[in-house]
Amino acid sequence: MLLSPLIVAGCVTTSKSDFDAEVRRLCASDGGVTVYESSQLPPQYVGKHGNYDLPFERYAGRNDPYFLRHSTVPLKEGNPSLSRLVTAVVRRSDGKVLGRFVAYMRRGGDLPSPIHESSFMCPDHSELLVRVFGDVERSIK
């Protein structure tokens, strides 16, 4: 009797839930925001909707006092995949990293489909700029 390739593949590969559990474990041990130094962000870097508008390193001009540096390190390639994501706030004048955010992400692991693959990531990244530069209201005063 022949087994369906989907059944065999399901038995051989690790499930999305196993990968998501690993993402949660890594986030608990290494994920989150670390602030090395707080700073005051110039008002022109606060967007019109009250959000921070800091450029990524690739798009930063030489007059931008701060920029974001992002890197992705694949931990497991394939489908599903697992990656470590790091975003750092860098001060241009001395190259110092003021803070960094570490996250982990699982992508894929779904049954073949024409729709976009699923993903799971933790922790929430929204704290990085607020923890380094303070809240937006303080920055525009």
C-alpha cells in the first residue's frame, strides 16, 4: 500500500506548532528590547501621525543623527524557516548602538496553497524607539 506524500511529509517534518513553541522559547530567553543609552530625538523625526520616522541605515542621509540597522540571521532554512531578527538604533556621530530589539520569527510550514504563507513572530517590536527616545509628546516639546 502506498502512502500519500502529504501524510509522509507531515510525519517527517516538524510542525508549525513545534516551530512556534521554539520561537516562544527563544523570545523568552533572548528576545525583547535592550537600551544602552537614552537620547533626545530631534522633532523633525516625529511623523505627522505622532510616530517616530527614523530611516533605516540604507536610506539614511549623512545628516541624519540616528538610523536603524537591521539584520536577519537564518537559524533554520526551508519550509518552515526560523530566523533571528535584530534592529538597532545607531547614533551616527560615534556609531554607538543606543538600543536594540531582538525577535524570532517562523515563516511557512503551511500546506501548499496560492495564498501568502503564514508567520509567527515575537516579541512585539513597538517599544524600541519609545524606550530609547521617550514618548512622542516629550520629543516634540
